[in-house]
Amino acid sequence: MFTEGWDKSWHIVDGDELLAKELLPVFEKYLTALHKKGASKSTMNRHKNACHAIGGYIINQVFKYEWDEPEEPWNGEEIIFQCVFGIDGPLIHHDNLALQKEVDATSRKLYSFILKGTV
């Protein structure tokens, strides 16, 4: 399992585990698809790190900055889709251009994966 323990590392407040449980399967499905396509170990590590950062960013934004909770249950795929924009990802590593480029590259692939169901 590629995302094991991520929910614990993202934990900020009680209640965030519900959102984490919605995000994890999306990241797991994406990373599994990359792995099945034969991505190298270094490529997998880059995408895993970027996915972990994106998930942490989402949890942080929702629970530290008090996004309005949706009227319907959380939808992890929809939240990630909104976060990754399609062009670049969220600004996570403002002080490290190389890491931010990895987040942006993963965001573009995640966007495509969610949109089309393919990596």
C-alpha cells in the first residue's frame, strides 16, 4: 500500500480523518496505476512525495483555514480535482522550486487521471 500512514501524518484536529479516508483511495489508485505502467522507483518516489504533500495541503487548508464543510459527504476525488487545477498544483513548496515542480507535474497527471481515468 503506497499511502499507508498518511492519514496519521496529516492529522491536525479531530474530524480530519473523515476527509483523509476520502483522499487516500484516490491517491492509492493513482499510484497503483503508475506502478502498473512500470514507473521507475525514483519516479514512484517523486509522485508519492508529491501526492503526500498535496493531501497534507488539502487537510491543512480545510481544517486550519476552515473551509466550509460540504452539505454532502466529502468526495475525495472532487476535492483533489479542484486542488490540482489541471495546469499546476497548489503552491506548497514556495521556497523550493525543484520540489514545487514535482508537485506541479504530479498535479497535472492527477488531473488527467481523475478526468480521464488514466495516467
